Amino acid sequence: MGRVKTFAILYDRPTYSCGEWVSGRIVLELTDQTEVKVLKIHAKGQAYVHWTERQSGSKSSQTRHYTQELRYFKHKYLLIGTEKDMKTLFNGESSPLQQRRCWIS
């Protein structure tokens, strides 16, 4: 069994729209003392939609396909540590990770 018991991203709200800040917290619960260099998170928000419309005439039918994909954000965050130094994380210890917010464009 690994040392990570729980890793969860808890958002302050269930949904967000363009022009709003996405915010929340990250919960990391360990089963044993662990040494790490860094803890990074890569966050990406995007939407994809596809639909079809069919038109039928007396002699023929036509199907049109529509798609759209939007990227709202793509960010990388360094949550704990540096590339140079090791940091010890303890099981059962709760140290709040810095709250992160990102803007949905």
C-alpha cells in the first residue's frame, strides 16, 4: 500500500463560469512520514461539445455535424518544496496548502 491515503481537490463551489475565479483547497493525507522535493499540480479547464442536426426532404436527407472546444485555463502550480531541497511531510499532520485561484477567461 502506498503512503498517500487521501488526495482530493475540494472546490469552493460545484461549478464556475467564464469571468470567475476558480478556488478551493487540496487535501493530502499520508499514512507514513514521507520526504518529497516538490508537490506540483497541473490544472486544466476545458469544454468540448458535439451535436448533429438532420434535415430530411422529399428526395434526400442531410446531416450536419457541429463541434466546439474551448480551453478556459491551463496552469501549473508548485504547492510544496523547491527543486533543490527535500521537505518532510508527516502522517496525520495537517498543514494548509496555499489556497490557489485561477481566472477563467
